[in-house]
Amino acid sequence: MITVTRFNGSVFVVNSDLIETIEATPDTVITLVTGKKYVVQEKVEEIIEKIIEFRRRSGMARVLIQEISSERGKENG
């Protein structure tokens, strides 16, 4: 999930897994796989960085969960 800003200043969250395309037309348009389009203030590059950071954090959370589960298994086994 990433946070983006509409042109009226309202902030909302988009599920980055549902993004099909991001275009600079020159405004930035995010198109979801559902066909829904959002025009946002952020530049294409900013959105890409947000997606990368979100996936990086998600991956780290997964690694931590696996490590904790592994440690608990050692303690109980």
C-alpha cells in the first residue's frame, strides 16, 4: 500500500499490487487493473520509489516473521 495525493490535496492509499500503469500525461495518472484511474500530484518516479520501499519493508517483515517462527520452533522443540 502506498500513500498518494490528489490534486485537491486529499491523501489516500492505493494497493500497489493493483497498479497496472503509471503515466505522465503531463499529470501523473495511476491506472489500476480494474480500470479505475487516479490523477495524483506525485511524479512517476516518486510513485515507483514508494512501491519499491513498500515492497522492501514487506519483504523485511516476512523475513522477521520467519525468523521469529524459527526461533519459537527451536524453543519448543
